[in-house]
Amino acid sequence: MSGNRRKALLVSTAVACGALLMTACQDTDAATGSGAAQGSASTPAAAGASAPSGSQASGAAGASKESDSAGKGTKGGTASGNGGKQAGQTCGANDISWSTKSESQAGGYILITAKAKAGITCVLPAALPTVAFGSDGTQAGPAEQSVGKQITLTGNTAAYAGVNPKTTKTNGGREFESIIVAVGNTDPNPESLPVGTITVDKPVVTNWHTSAKDAVPGV
């Protein structure tokens, strides 16, 4: 082989090798770029996969709020039942709608009217109403010789008791503008009722009656 042909062959071989190297590099770059693209593409996919988790968390929070709201609703409904007293249970002062009225008969007295609040049925026991004045323990004694009958309060049924705040003939006594009523001495929720200005000295109170005319003390 002549020298010129040998040189030409070497040059051709070098060119071919260079072309092969460039092709290999391009293939490597392409592979790298593809892997990077796949990596980049996988990132949004991963982010997208986490999105439902956030939505689920929001949904759980919303469900929790709805559950809390329902609980409050249940609680409110129970409270609006005014204690839920039913037939046979003893009335408490807070189960009753109270009213007072000054009467002139029998030298003057205070008529107390008691009705059950809406939705309540309860019993006023056959015992003297508890009527007190001020915070010093002054309490009305019995105006009648015997105890009356128990009265069931429901709907428009009313019970009446009469209070004579002053049974003495002297000018002494203490002035008050309200009375405290309760159903028995152990009633935990006594009510304070306005009565105007009254003079109190050895007060008395009748039993509960279903007729206002039977609740006049001293008659």
C-alpha cells in the first residue's frame, strides 16, 4: 500500500470515528434530556397526587364544622324545653310563670298567680307556698289551719295564693318592694316578684287554690 493511500485511509477512519462519537454524545444527551423531562413531569404528577389529600383534609374540616353545628343545634333544642317537666313531677319555681296583684279585700293582700310555662306539666305539692321577704329570713307563716290539695299545672290551669304582709295592728314593720317565692324550702331557683312598696310584719300566706276567691287570707 502506497503512502498516499495509507494517509487517505487514516483520515477516513478518523472522520468515521468522529461521526460515531458525535452520534453517541447526541444519544447520551437525548437520553439525559428525556430522563430530566420525565423527572420534571413526575413532579407535577406528585403535586397533583397530594392535592386530593388537601381536599380530603378540607372536606374533613368541613364535616367537623357541620358536626359541631349539629351538636350545638341539639343542645339548643334541649334547652328550649324549659326543663321538660312531665305529669307527676314536682314544679320548681323556674317551671312557673308568676304574676302578682295587689288586692284591697280583707284589709289588703297580694294575690300570687302561678301557671306552668309552655310545654311543662308539673305538680304543686299539698304544702304551704314558700314566701319570704328580704335576705334576713323573714318568711310568711300559714294563714289557714289545714294544708290544701296538690294542684297539677298545665296549659291554662292556674293556682292562686294570697299573702297578707302585715297582720299586726301596730305601726311597726319593714318596707319591701318585692317578695321571694319558691315551691318548698329546698327549691334551688326561687323567684323575686315585684309587689310595689309594702310594710311587712308577721306575714302570712294561704295554701294554693284553683280559685282566686279562695286565696283571700283571713276570710
